[in-house]
Amino acid sequence: MRFFLVLTMFLTRTWANDPADSLVRLQAAMQQVQDSIDNSLNYSTGKVKPDGGRIQLDIPTGFKYLNKQQSIYVLTKLWNNPESATQGVIGMIFPEKGGPFVDSSYAFVVTYEEIGYVKDEDAGKIDYDQLLKSIKEDEKKENEERVKAGYPTINIVGWAEKPYYDNQKKVLHWAKELKFGDGDADNTLNYEVRILGRKGMISMNAVAKMYMLPQVNQDIPKVLAVASFTQGNSYFDFDSKTDNIAVWTIGGLVAGHLLAKAGVLAVIAKFLAPLWKFIVLFFAGIGAWFKRKLGRKKQENSHILPPSDPTEPLESTAATGAAEPETVEETAG
């Protein structure tokens, strides 16, 4: 925040004389902020054990991993998600050339949920088209809750990729095409992966734009192989005498609840340009500064009448000390 206060003070000195130059300076400053944040993030590749031994990740060439602490920073501070949406987050996976500010890329938010052992007997019996209809019917109530929480509505347009369950590897994955709010913005891709384990599941939710679906589909085989359970914690290590059985089924995992998924919530801020948050703060600072300045000018020059002719040259109106700040304030807004 200190950076933006200094930036505001600097740019307001030149805004009145050359707004275009000030915007160029602002753009350069914003890029500097992005670069600074990017350089502060420590990515890793290769084998990672993010939860103390239960889960292992093997980040292949072409991808990079961001640890739990830094991932929560990205989700909450840069992408504006609530802290509650980061529950269970153990990291994020980006393409090698991707990052928090790269709009032409995507990210997988990796979480672990200890929900118990998910029975998969229903996997081959599910009518996913009928399930889609059911999900749409539940949207109204979920969207009411979203609006109350201050988030835009989410409506599922359809399957971007129909659900598929790999019975051998115990991996479930699917993709939804989502529409946020009532605007005409591009639809959003939510690609979800579930890897079932003995006591819970690993979730990997992709954050992307719909036009990135071919790119995500191309990378999915590698992504599906990234996460696994260590020995003793896999789906095949289940012990019916000691382990809990989840209330969820395969169909229930696909239906899910939009409000509960960090990867879905992350879509909101990432693809509504997170840096606009900083820009809004910047212009709010400029606006407040000019309002204070204008108020002082009006008090100082309250005895001077403004020009009666609206076509009078700027040099003449500037002498009153009122017209020029008003014009600048309007431009800044």
C-alpha cells in the first residue's frame, strides 16, 4: 500500500498537465509491481511431499509448484478469495510459463479433504446428463447464498468435458463451462480432478477461461499423474475395521457445491483482473486528493465569480483557480 501512496503523490503532480503520460507511468508502475510479486514467489519442481507424508506430488517438466503458504497468499491477497475458501489448500500448480498475473494461462488449486473412503460402486451407473439437469435445478438456492456473500451468481452452461472415472487408478475428472454474473464476459472453465485415497481425496481444480480448454486438455494426462498417495494411504489400503466411509459417492462428488470449492472461487478474482483492485485504490486516492484540493481552492477563491461564458478560453478560467481542478478530477475518475 505504501508503494501506491507514493505512486499517487507522484502521478498527481503530472496528471493535470499530461494525463496520457500519467497513464503510461501508471502502466509501467503496475508492471513493476507484478514483476516484484512474481520474483518473490518460490516455485519448485520434482518430488514434493506437501502434507507431511500422506500425499506426494511429482511436478513434471513444463510445470511448477507453489507451496501452501504462498498459494494462500495468491488466492486471498492477489485473487481476492476469502480465507474460508483456502481450507485444505496444499499448493498450486502452474504451467512453466504461467503465474498469478498471466491471463493466457491457468492454475490448478490443490487441496486435500479428509472426508473418508469414497465408495465407487455407483460410478458405472450414473447418467451424467440427468445429473447436469439436477445441478442446474440446485443453482437458484446456491446463487442466493452467493449473492448474500457478496459474490456474483454462477450458472453452469454445460459439460466442457463429461465426467470420467478411471476405476483402475481411482481418479475422477470432469470439466464444467460456467457463466459468472449477468454480463457478456467470456465463460469460465472449471476443470476438476479427484484422486481417491484411504481416508480422503486430493482435489485439483483448474482456473481458466473457456478458450483455454484445448490447452488444459493437452496437459491433463500429465496433471493426472502429478498427485498420488504414499504407501499405506492409497485407496487400496482401506481397512473396513478402522477406516471411516464417506457420505459422498462418485455422483455426489461431481454434483458438489459451488460455494465450497476454492478453485471455483479463485476464478472470480483472477479473471476479473486482480490488479484492477490496486488501480481502483490508486484512482480513489487521486479522487480524494483532488476533492480536498478543490475544496481548499473554492474556499480560497469563494469571492471570485466563475466565468459566465462556457466557451471562454482555458487560460482565462484557470485564473479563477476553480475550473482547472474540476476538469482534472473528471478526467481522473
